[in-house]
Amino acid sequence: MLAAVRTLLISGETPTSADSGSRLRVLHLARALAGHFDVELAVLGEPGDASGEPFALTAAGHQRAPLSGLATALSRPYEVAKHSSRAMMRLAAGGHWDVVQASQPWMLPAAACTGRPVVLDVHNVEAEILLDFARRERRPLHRARWRWESRKMERWERDSAGRVRAVTATSQADAEAFERYGAREVVLVPNGVDAAGIEFDPPSPGADIVFVGHYGYRPNAYAAAELAEQILPRVRSSVPAARVVLVGREQERPHIKPLGELPGVELAGGVADVKPFLRRSRVTVIPLRTGSGTRLKVLEAMAAGVPVVSTPLGVAGLGLTAGREALLGETPAELAEAATRVIVDDTLAESLARAGRDLVERRYDWPIVAAPLIELHQRVAEGR
């Protein structure tokens, strides 16, 4: 380990309960960096249990404040206002760091307090997601609100790109967006998967369809509703035993909870380990229509041997070949037809599962995808 290099990572939430794609990314990148540098991870809220982790975990002692954030979000994005924390700023300013990495653009104010070179790790192009929300929204006032938020976020992302030493992005499309924003350097650091920690199993012989996500994130909520309300009934017309199992936190929200009353839908809630749910599932269906970046839920499913059926957007940026590592469809009818094929055709299911596992082992294991980030931190620490 290059102990002389001190790295501070700043995140809006602890990754110790790694039950979302964002948390998984923060956790595994922190672990990868800690294998080479002296790493401290500073988070908002409660730190959780980091015993056994190779990095130090510190909590700024500040909870996100949605209401007060809303009151101060007239000129800056709501997420930036919500995550604003004087406690985090004091923590960041009080250390002696060689490199600082901010997870998400809204953590940049704290990172800037260090006076050190900053790497901005972007999980998505947030302005594009907010604009997608506006396009989907039917209520005029809410549509106007999302467009306003998108404009504020685009200004923030553009300004952020110009102020940091480097930006790391999860997909080529996102990298190109931040290059257009004027970033000095953009490094591609894809999302990954712990291939060694997820045992491959052949597809389950049952008819369970799994969807894993954080349902406080609107694209996942939209996808879950489409899966339960439009796709599953079509699958059950051919396979009556088919079920949808929704796994992930924040299922008590009003747009998710009623889905549990639908025939064949199970709300599994937040779980400590998704692997048992993956092992018992025949297929995962990813009807995502909003978002950017890449999906850790797809990589985890492929690592576990669960065949993937998805919209093109759901697997965007992963370099999949349709028909080899996944089946793709655009409409609910196309996705239902593909899912039905996987359920009834053992040969197809086995082929998709093995091709998916091969892809994640070759290209998306965390040590592979984190290598460019480690090299970047070394160069930044050396002033190159």
C-alpha cells in the first residue's frame, strides 16, 4: 500500500448496508482504493458497521434535511441543497489529504473545502434523468418543476465538470456528456460486480421473475409498476405460475405498496442479501425507460446465473449482444414474450446464463473496472 497517499472519499450515505446500486459502487470503489492508498470514507448520517473494511469510516453527524433543502433550492438543485452539510465541510477541511473523491455532484461543496485536487465520480448524468421525469409527467405543474430542476442540475453539472481535476463516469455516453460540459479529464470507470462473492448457479426451474432496486429512485419505481401491471399478466396468460418478486428498500411508498395486492406479485422489501432471491428466480426483467449510467442489478443477475430480459436502455453501456447475454424488448408485450421464452426454454435460459457470467468475469469484476481509478488517483497525488 502506498501509505504516503491519503485519499478522502465523500458520500451522501453510508455504503455499509449495500442495498442499492449507488451504495454498492461507493463500497467497492472504496475497497479497491484502500488496497493501494490510505483511505477515509466520510458519510452523512449514521456510519453503520465498517468493521473488517480496509478503509476508515467517519460520519459527519448530519442527516439530510428534505424540507429545509427544499426551502433553499431556489437557485441550486434540490439534491445539492438537501445534501448541504456544514458538518461535512468542517470534517473535510480539517484533514490533510492528497486526493479527494466526491461521490455525486452534490457532494462537491464539501470536497472543495479541502483545497486539494478533486475527483468527481458521477453515477449518472442527473440533468438528463430529471428531464426524462418531465417528459413522463402528465401534471403540468409537476412537469414544469422537473424541467426547472433539470435546468438547475445541468448548470451545476457543467460548473462542477470545470472545477474538478477529473471526472469518472460509468458509461461512454456519460463520459461524453461530461466532456461536452468541459471536464479537464474524464476516465471511464464502469459499474462492476463482485464475481468472486456471487456463486454461479444454473437458472432456477421455477417461474419467478425478480426485479431488484431502490424504489425511492423513480426510474426503478416506474419499471416495477410496468413489470407488475403490464408485463406479468401477459406472462401469466401462458405461464399461470409466473410471479414477480420485487426486492429492495422503500416499498412502503404509495406508488409501490399497492403493487403487492396484484395477483402474483410479492413485495420482498429491503433485504440484507439479494443472492437467495436471485438463486430462486428464473429470470430478471428490467423494463427501465429512464436513467443513464449502467445497472448494477444487471451485472449481479448475470453473475448469479439469472437470465436477463431488458429494454435496450436497461442494459445500455454494458456492451451486451442481444440474444447472447440478454434478450431485449421495447414494449411490455415484447418483454413479456421474451420472459416467457426464458421460462419455458431450458436451453435458452442456460445459454443466456452462462454467456452473462462469462461477460462479467471478463469485463466487470470490480478489480478490473477499478484499475483506471487507482491509476488516476496515483497520477493526481503525484501532480500529473
